[in-house]
Amino acid sequence: MFSISDLPSAVNGVQFEQPVLFAPCEQRPPDFRYFLRDLVTHKADNSAAVSGGDIYIADFKQTRNIELPDELSQAFEFVSTQQPLSPSVDWRTHLFDAASDADVDTISETIDGLFDALARDGADSIDLTGVSPEAIQAEHLAAILRATYSWRDQVPGWTHAISVAVIALERNGIDANEALTGLL
Amino acid sequence: MLMRGAFGFHVGIAFNPAKKDLHILHLRSHKQLAVDEVRPQNAQCWIGAIVDIPGSVAKQFVPFLRAVAKRLPSIPYGINLLTGVGSFDALGHYKPPRGSDGLTCATFVTEIFAAAGLPLIRLDTWESDLDNIRWGEDVCAFLQSQSVDEEHVAAVRKNISGLRVRPEEVAASAGKSIRDRPVAHRDVKAEIPAVVHAFNLHCPQGCAIELPALTVADKPLGSSIQIK
């Protein structure tokens, strides 16, 4: 049995933004994710220096003891990477850059950052009251609105942002009724 | 994507993670939300429908899927259809409403789409079926065989009502035009024969391709480990 609070956040002298767990493919038992669920917050994109397994961002926020089956004793290890894992992009970065690319990968950065911000700072941190058509990237705003649709009542400025999105999308030659299908 | 599963069919959402080939996001079993790569060497026999959504919307929905796939919330396998509504808080966080015992592979898909403002089905039109009573009992037996905690199994057993969203119904609704969605149960049922026919045409019974077993971890926690 071990205490998660005792586990280091640095490996081989390299500090990480967050502790990581490395699950090598060849040692991975069936259904290993079942056991990961209490240890990790999410799976990280592997850095170029790491291969042969997956990296998971460990959740060491709480002190607790946990037991795992013996066969998992070899399944996880801390890994040293050549470069620290890159943090997610702040969800506002592309939103407030009207010249941002609007391809699916760039929008994915926005939504990934959005999810991290929500998990870290809560719904109140996603404040859309200040958005205006001239100062935002319309498609990133539309994606944020869709990602927050089911709890729109808790997002400050969500309804205002819908109106802004309609104007901004149309100004960019995008059919707002189509792009905001299901949200209007 | 529709494939054979433990209770007939199994359904998931095919998508491309960033810089990767086709993957499937699916609720494999109890607390086993998974993202699996679709590769020829381990390809299950499956058919797929391209969901009719505008390109501008796809650019929003795929990032949402990617974010869920990255976080893989722990979702119990449960059958209460109505209380499962609203299970996703649009952050990919699974927050079941009071009374919900979890989701199935099918309701996971419907809930994800609903959370993104793209509902596939009209749940208020769903009708119960006696066959689903037996299915509910089969689910409980399966969960028990997988050593799922008794409290959860009991909760699922209480929710056996004859209401069920079947994987093939989800597949049928996903194949409808966006103008015709969300789809009423009666309209979905009319499409099932064609879906099943298409599946059997492509994936005949006894085909040589091995299908992965749907299991949960079958060993209880209990041993200590050393972290290297």
C-alpha cells in the first residue's frame, strides 16, 4: 500500500508541471484503465521523446492510500522525458485572436484548454460577458458555446455570446443558423 | 459504428483524434469508457454511418469528442433510460443525475450528442418492450459475473422496466438527415430491418474475425504495489 502524497513530482531531476504515470504498452494488463481511474485526471499527448506507451497525468491532489493488484506493480512507472509535457493552451488564446486558424486541430486546443479551466477553476471562470464580434474568432466562440451548451445557465454571458457569435459568423461569411444548429 | 456486442449489438462513435487515424470512443463495459484504434489487424466487423452534421458544426463537435476521449470519465453501466438524461455536463465530465444508475453503450452515444446540442433521438417517444425485461436481467447477470459491487447491481435490477435504447436504434438514428433528427421511436424502429440487413451483409454470422470480449476487470483490488 502506498500513499499518493508520498510520490514525487520530479523524476531524474526533471520537474514536471504535474506528476505523470507512464504505462508501457508491453506491460499493460487487460483493462488497466479500470485501475487508472482513481489515479489520473487524463491521458496526455505523448511528447516526441516518449514512445512505447501512454502518459497519464496523475491526480495527486488528495492524500489517500490505494491498493492495486500485484500484476500492476510493473505496469506503471514514472518517466523522464526530454522535454516537459506542454500544458494545454489557454481557452481564450485563440478565441480573442480574430486571425487564429479555425481548423479542427486549433479548435481542439481551445476546447481542451476550456475543459482544463473548468476542471481547475469552475464554471465561473468561463466568462463570456466581454466578447464582442470585432474582437473574437467566430468559430472558436461557436465551439465554446457548443461545448458548454448543456450547462449554459451557469456560464456568465452565454446568451450574450450566442448573439455575438451570430454576428461574427455572418461577418465571416459563415451561415450562423447552420453553424449554431441546436444552440439557438 | 455498430458491431456485435455482449447483448446483441454494440455501438460507439468513430472519430479522428489529433494527428491520429480512426478511433472509436465507446462504453465497452462497466466503468470502461475506452478509445480504441480501428486497425485492420484487430478490426472487429462493423458498419458505420456518417452522421449528417454541417462541416461548421463538425469542427465544433470533434474537439468536444476529443476532449471527452482524453479524459475518459468513469461511467457505470446502467439501464435507467430516463434518469440518465443530462449525464454529461458538456465538459466530458460524467455527472449522473439523481436516480441514474449509469449508461449503456447506446445511451452513452445519445447523451454525448445531446450534450453538444445535437440530439439523435426523442426519448419522450420511447416505448417499452417485454424483450427488454429479459435484457435487463441479462445485464444484471453479466455485471454480477464481473464482480461489480452488489449495490450497483441491485440498483440496476430495480431499474428493469422494459425501456431500452438499442445500439441498432442509435445507429439508425445517426443515419438520418439532420432535418429528421431527433428521431421518434416509431420512426427509428422502421429503419431497424435495413440496419440489421446491412450489418449481416457485411458481417455474416460466424465470420472469422475475432470480436473482443466485453469485460470489466475481473480481479478485486487488494494487493499492495511498489512504485518504482
